[in-house]
Amino acid sequence: MRTVTKGGKARTVPLADDVAAIVLPRIRGLRPDALVFPNTVGAARTGRNWTRDSHWADVNLGRRVHDLRHTAATIWLQNGVDLKTVQAWLGHSSAKLTADLYAHYMGSDADTAALARMNAVLGDALGTRGRKVRRAENRT
């Protein structure tokens, strides 16, 4: 069993409010290195024990446990979490690695957000920029 990340470095991943409501009561009074969800004898759950105890076979719809990581990364990026933050949360060595794996999931939502930002700066076709172009045309 691994006790550190693949890269050998600790990382901090914030918890969404719903998850924190489950985890925080479980860790009150525990040592910082204590297990949050130990097995029945207080040791770390192995992959097989975790999948059995979580009833993974009943809910996985053919997915692997590791797919939860990919789902999280995809949801984060689709909802505007920046690439460097997702890189840190996943523990990737570079943003390039994160982008190579997940950037295509950003899709049209990212395009729409980027266009909205550019239009805000430059003015949209009928907005501030359009008025400047029309005024210049009227002078000629």
C-alpha cells in the first residue's frame, strides 16, 4: 500500500461542503495521520475491501474507481476551475500533463467563457466596439 503520493509529495485538496459535512465529524480528535475511513480492524482499506464495503458493484455502471478521479477533473474544468488549480489538486507534475489529459473536456463552455471575456474587453459586435466603428464610418 502506498503511504505517499506517486510523486512523493503531500498535497491539499479542498472538500466541497457536502463532503466536508461527512468527513469533518469523522476526523475530530484524530491524529493528522489517522485514517478517515479505516477497515473494521482500524487498518487502511485495500482496493477490494473498499469496493466491497462501498457496494461499488451496485453503483459503478461499468466504471472503475479511478474513473472518479477523471470525473472530478472534468467537472472542475467544465465549471471554471483553472488548469493550475486542477493540476495541484490532482498532483500532476505540470499543467501541460493536466491539459493533455483533460483540456478537451473544457469544450464549448470554455470557448463561450473566453469569448465573453474578450467581448467584455474589446466590446461585442453591437456594443462599444460597434459604436466606434460606425462613428468612424460616418466621418468618411
